[in-house]
Amino acid sequence: MKYKLVALDMDDTLLHEDLSISEKNIKAIRSMEQMGVKIILCSGRPYDSMTPYLPVLDIHNPDDYMVSFNGAYINRISGEEEFSGVIEGDILSALIDIGRAHNISVQLYNPTLTVERYIDKTKNYEQLTGMKAEVVDDLKTIDYSVKVLFNHVAGDALENLRIDLVEKYGDTLNIFYSKPFYIEVLNRKSSKGLAVKYLAEKLSIKQEEVLVMGDGFNDLSMIQYAGMGVAVNNASEGVKAEADYVTRATHNEDAVWEIYEKFFKNK
């Protein structure tokens, strides 16, 4: 099978632990691009937190696409918006209330990162994403949010919140762990899987010609959609179970290079 589209998660997949892209992964991506493969970055990060990596890869043109906010935004590299899905109104207000009831920090994105309380976990999030938080007195003054993120330590408190969210909104919203300490909620029309499907169809690429690669439950929808769904070795066990292939390498061991050698080199 000749794959024509590769969608790559960034954190804990493409990026090393120090948030860099290794020379081997850069070489792999450039080699695939030279073979005519469309390379799409597909991240939970916001658009502005993804763009600094574009000059490093040096393969995209302004009309190419990237997926941010776990599929809630699809933009061209130029910044032109292709798709957006938001949460607003009574549902947004109710999600804020649920976070408050569980005493778990709520983060909104409009698209500025907005919180009511600046805590250590907020600072850690800023360091990971490069975003800066704006603190407001009341999140309910925010009209809409691209996604809602609940930021807490991994454990029972966060899982109890997830159960509560699924019971109330499991049929109307996308709810998932993006990391063990983050629960994210998106518009039902927004997910990485839906974004990759949309772009594949727009580019006239068949489902079986799509290869995706990720590590977290936010990547599960695109792994399930793709003709070849790849989980990196450091992925969650539940994600590995759904993948067509699990790499021997972790994200710190150039897993993208492994995929290039297995599915593209000399093919």
C-alpha cells in the first residue's frame, strides 16, 4: 500500500521530551514529503503553539493544512481558517459549573487560554504549550470556547469528573483524556479523526491511503479512522490495543523515523 497522507500528533509522538524534533525525524518527514506524501501536523496544541515548528520541518507551503485543538480547528498554514467547532451557551456554562463542583481547574480557549485561578498546574501547562494564560474573575463572561480542558493531577478525582461528564454529556460532546492529567471536551463535530477524514476527502485521498501516528486517547479517533493507525511505544495501552501497528521506538527514540523505514523507504 502506498500511503499518500500522514497525520502526526506532536507531543509524545513527533516531539522528544525536550519538545524538539530530532534530526532523524526531520529527515524522515522531508523524505516522505519528497515522495509526494502530504504531511499534516495534528495536535491538541493551538495553532500559534504549532507554527514555530514549521520552519524546522521546512516542507509546507501556505496552502497546506494543519489541525489544532484536537480537531476543533483546521487551518491552512497561512492562517486561513478552514473549519472550527466551538462550545458555547448553556453547555459551556454547565461545564464550568461541573469543574467548580469537583474543585478542578477549568481552562477555556477563545482562542486565548483563559482561567479563573492561576495555579502551579497552569504554569506547567504554559511551559508545555508556550501559551500564556489570561486570568478573569468569572469564566462565564466568556462567550465561547474552542475546547474545555480540566487540568488536575492524575487520579480518582479527575476520573470521577470524567464519569460525571460522560453521564451528562457523553452523547453530545467528545470527552477524553489527552494526557493522564488533562480531560478535554470538544464539540461533537470536532475530533482528530473527523479532521483527518475531512482533509483526506478534500485532497481526494482514500481512507486506506492514510497513515496516522499518535500516543493518547485524543489520537484514538484518527487511529481508528486511518488505513494504518500507528501507536508509538510510549502510547497508552488502550491506544495500542486499537492500533494496526505499535512502534518499537518511543517518541524519544525517533519513532517517526521507524515509520518511514517500515512503510515508505524503498517502497
